[in-house]
Amino acid sequence: MTKLVRRYKVMLGVLLFLSPMLWVGISGVHQGLLAGTDKTYEELKVFSDVLDIIEKNFVDPVDSKKLIRGAIRGMISSLDPHSAFLLPESYKDLQIETRGQFSGIGIVITIQHNMVTVISPIDGTPAYKAGIKAGDQIIKVDGEETKTMMLWEAVRKMRGKKGTSVVITIRRKGVPEPIDFSIVRDIIPLESVRSHLLKPGYGYIRTTNFRENTADDVKAALKKLESGKTPLKGLILDLRDNPGGLLDQAIKVADIFLDKGPIVSIKGRLKAHSKVYSAHRDKDKHSHPIVLLINEGSASASEIVAGALQDHDRALVLGTTSFGKGSVQTVEPLRDGSGLKLTIARYYTPNGHAIQARGIVPDVLVDQRYVSRNEGKKHPHMKEKDLKNHISTEPEDDLSKEIKEKILEIRGVKVPGEDASDVVKRLLAEDNQVRRALDILTSWQIFSKMSH
């Protein structure tokens, strides 16, 4: 038996052994091989041949483990923007993001056109305060070019100990030269819910992401708003620039406002990946009208909540069309501590509308503006459909310091020296979408009285 044949048998055994293990973890199917077709067999022989040639003939000694991991990354990256092979350190980081706090600059990023690109800065974080925008391309981190970095590598370089600095260089549409931002890292808080009473009887809840306790935090915020001297007559639920998070939390948040019917359905190629999640009757009634705010930065879990409340006529959705990330990922641990994040299904709203690459279309279209001394600025956004390899629906100029400060003050982000009443004043003075939502809720009450 030749060395090449032995190597091939070993490689074939490893690759085909890994494959059913991954899918069993995801779907619970039988232990047999996935698809031992002749075509797959032949392609694996080519793979083994290439590996053997590289190891024997490349000008420098090579690390087989590194080569195989690179091949796996390439295989996964050819699928869609949200599937990924996570090395052990990045897999641990992913677990920390949803379960505990971490230190960093506070942005959600992806790879677009082979560039590290910002999906959305997270409210109140160092990146948000520095003026990083959705759509910014991060071309360097501390002077090191990112074009050859994997996504997890860029994430790790931007994370670090609280109080330390990192310089990120960004390319922004409409700005001729790259811009350097020196950002001091901080603890990215787990708090995902903020609430305010805009005026007697009218509440505001801002959800920045969906983490482990988001639904409980929304309930607590509602209880506080509803326990005021004046009964709650209307609620603004703000999901703008919320990049998503945990599916179960999105379902629980939608369930708070719904008594029955489907919340979201998940449909995959395998039966085990298809499921319908439904609402349950709760002893606590929240019958007040709701205006839900979305924009191009509202993605994934945010779109599930918006779609559910819209389809059940439980909320009027106001703003601009959402991001359109309507695919389901599962993360499976692998034997060496790494992980596989794989897209396995698509989301559908209660009425059967696909979210993927379409997004949630608002009932009332209102562009987002930040106003300061009669000046208006819009945040540029990209959407799911702009991402390379996105799966199909079916099988601004530099801001002045003053404008930056105004943006920080909008949507309940406190700045030093401000109390809650100042935040409310600025929400109503600076945020045209919140103002429009409040006008609608107020009119709602007036017309309701007239109809009786």
C-alpha cells in the first residue's frame, strides 16, 4: 500500500467521520454517512492528492493541521455570510457574547466584498460614542491590514483589556480618505433594555440586542411603566439598530404582547430543522397600542418580533425596511474545542412572509433623521441582500463633535451630567421617528374616544 493511498484512507476517514458527527449534533439523524456518492468520493480523492502534493513539494515545510483548517474555512465561506468555522478561541468568544460581559469597542461586524464591515455600532459603547457608523469598512486595526483576516481574527484584535486603546482605520462612503479612530476599550454591558416615560401615559422601551435576560428585562420595564400614576395609554418599542441575538428571547419578547397564534416559523431542508413557535396566554395583560420602530440596522431577532406583532395587528411598525437577515444558524461544538456555525433554515412571519433578503416593511415609512440646529444626518446602512453569497428568499460625511454628541443623546443613551428627564427631552426634540410615533399614539387615543 503506497503512502498516498494510506494518506487518502486516513483523510477520507477523518472527513467522512466529521461530517455525520456534525449533522447528528444538529439534527439527530442516524449515524450513517451523509452522502457517500461517487462524486463526493472522487472530490475527496482530489483533495487528498492536493494535500499530498503540497506537503511533499511546497518550498517550505507546511503544517497539515493549518492546511486542513484553511480548507474547512474555505468550504464554509462558500456557503453564505453567516456560516463559519470557529477556532477554539473564537468559539469561546461567541459563548461569552451571549452569556457574559466582555471588553471591547462595541460593534457588530461581517465580511462584505472581502472587507470587514460594520453592520451596526451598539448603543452607548465606545465605538458608538466615537462615531463609527453602519457601512464603515474597517481596513486596518492598529496599523495591520484586515483584508487577509478571518472575521474572528478581526474581532479578537479589536477586543482587549478595559482602558486600553485600539486604532481602527475605516473607509467611509463619500469620504475620500481613510479615517483613523482611536478608541478606548470598555466593558460592553449586558444591559439590553432601557425605558423612559415620555409623558404621562406614554412609555418608551429601547431594546439594543437580545441576550439571555432580555425578555425578563422587557417585562420589568413594562411593569415599571404600567405602575405609574397615569395608566399606560401607549407604548413605543424601539428596535432600531438592534442586530438581533438569541432566538428564544425574541420569541419570549413577542409572546409578552401576544395571547395566541404563531410567532415565527422555521423551515429547513430537514424536518428536524422546521418548527412553529406559538404565543401563550399570560395572566398579565398589555392591551395598550404599540408603535414599533425599525430601520435598516434591525436584523434577525428584531425582525422576528416586528414581523410577529405586525402580522397579528398588535403593533403599527414605523421606520424604514429592516436588514433582512431571516436565516437560522446553529452552533455545534467540535471535538477539538472549535465550533461550526451553520445556516440550517429560514425564518417566516406568522402570515408566511419570508424575512430573508427582504426584511420587514414598515406600515408607515418614516426616514430617520438626527437634527441639530436644523441640520439633518442619516446613518448609511447595508442590508442582508448586499452581503456576498447571501442565501435567497426561497430554496455620510464626518460628523461634527456637536452632531456626534446629539446622536449619543438620542434613544435613551445618557451622557455625563444628564438625568432621565434630559434623555426624554432629547428623544422628543431630536428623534423625528420617536416624535412621529408619539403623535400616532396620541391620535389613537383621540380617535378611539371619537368612535365611541
